[in-house]
Amino acid sequence: MARPAPRSGILGPLLGGALAALGGFGLSHFNVFGLAAPDQLAEVTALAQRLETAVAAIEAGQAGLDNALRQEISVLADRVTAAEAAPGVDLSGLADLDARLQAIEALPPGGDASTTALAAQLADLQRRLDAMPTAGANTAEVDAALARLAEVEAEAQARADAAAAAAEAATQARAREVLAAAAATSATFDAELAAVADPDLQAQLAPFAAGVASLADLQATFPDAARSALQVARATDAEAGWGTRLIDFLGAQTGARSLEPREGDTPDAILSRAEFALGEARLADALAELDTLSPEVQAPLADWRAKAEARLAVDAALAGGL
């Protein structure tokens, strides 16, 4: 919609009336028709010049006042712009000031807004601008808030890291438990081993991932291996007397051997202590007892011993990794 033309101020009509009156006076008194005397003509001419001078002075004063006000408005506009650009300043109160400033700048030259109204609007703008918080104060508050925010973020990150580490530790602990349970049987445990994030443990157990004999299997198969070893011992005991040989012969025929741990260094006593230690799950002690047998007697135990040593290695690796 077209903007209405600005209405003229009160100064225009007043000057127009004065000029009209002067024109009428000139028609009646000026020497246009040769009716006035020369001295009257000079008087009218002087009066017209004075009036023109007065009008020019008034217009110049009005223009100068408008220019001064507009310069003040420009200065205030620069201050508002600087305040908006300052870091950390709360600019929520500038919207109203900006609207008022635009309204003042939009006033047309020579419009109907009076000088008093312009001055009042300028004073209100100055008061609001001076009441705004300083940039330095707001910057300090913002810096303090940002510092506290950084602390809170650091604390939150530390807690998140700790929680993640605890969750990972719990996951790995559970994976090791599952691995130990699987390795305790004679079944394969390669999948359970792969779930454990421990390269050293994986390297130690990889040769046994296809499965090793369980302790129960070793306990169940030891008696047959022990009887075979004892038969070899009885057959190779050349230093035994007739009485001992008779006992050994009967024992070999019946497979009899000591089931309770016995003292002494005979193969039967050694095997009895080894079986007793095995029954208490002391596999290392059982193997230590077997080490005292002669190589000939140990030969029938070789297969069982290899399985027992594999079980011992797996158990030792798991004990060190748990």
C-alpha cells in the first residue's frame, strides 16, 4: 500500500499566510499601477526583504535542529549495534529498542512530529540503553557458567567411561567363567575361548581348544592304567624273593593292588598314593608321585599321563587368567 505523503508542519501555513498578506499589501500599496509614492515603494521592498530573511533563518534553524537530532540517533544506533555484537551480552532487551530506533529514523524531514517528541524518544532510547548490563559483567557470568558446564561434562564423561569399563570387565569375567566351565569338560571350547579378550590366555589354551580329558575322566581311567603299570613292575622285579614273587603272581592274576595310600617306595605304594591324591583332585601331586616310578613302570601310564598333563596345563592357564 502506498505510503501517504507527509503532512506539512505548522511552519509552512504560517509562512504562506505571511507571504499572502505581504502580496495583498503590495497590490494595494506597491507602485504597480503607479498609485504609490516612491518612499512607500522602498518601505514595502525593505519589509519584504526582512520577511524573507526571517523565513530563511527559521528554516535554517529547523533544519539544523533536525540534523542534530538525527546525528544523535545515528550515534545511539551505533551503540546498539556494538552492544549486539559484544560477546556474552544478553540482547533480549534490544528488540524493543531497535523498533523504536527504526521508528525514529523513519520520520520524514519536515514531518508533523515535533522536536519535543523526537527529544522524548531519544531520551527513552538513551535510558534503556544505559540500563542494559555491561558486556564485561555478562562475559564474566557466561565464562563462569561455561567453566562449570565443562566440569559437569568432564564428570559425566568420567562416569560414563567408568561405567563402560565396569560393564566390559563384567562381560569378560562372565566370558572367563563360561570358558572355565566349558574347559572343565572333555568337549571343545574354541568358541568360548574366542569370546575372551585376552591374547595371552588364548595363546596358552589354543593347543587344547579341541578338548582335554576332564578330572572325572582321569579319575575313572586311572585304575586300569595303574594295574597295567603294576603288572610291569611285578614282572620286572628280579630281586624279589620267592614269597614276594608268589604274592606278585597272585596279584597279577587277580589284578589286586592297594586301594588305600601306603607308605614305602614300592610301585604298589607309589600308585596307591597317586590314586589317593587324584581322588582329592590334587592332580599335580599325583603326577609327582608317578615321577618316582622307574621308566619301565611309567610306560603303561604314558597315555594317561599325557591327558593329565594337558588337564593340568588348562587348569593352570585358567587359574592365572581368572
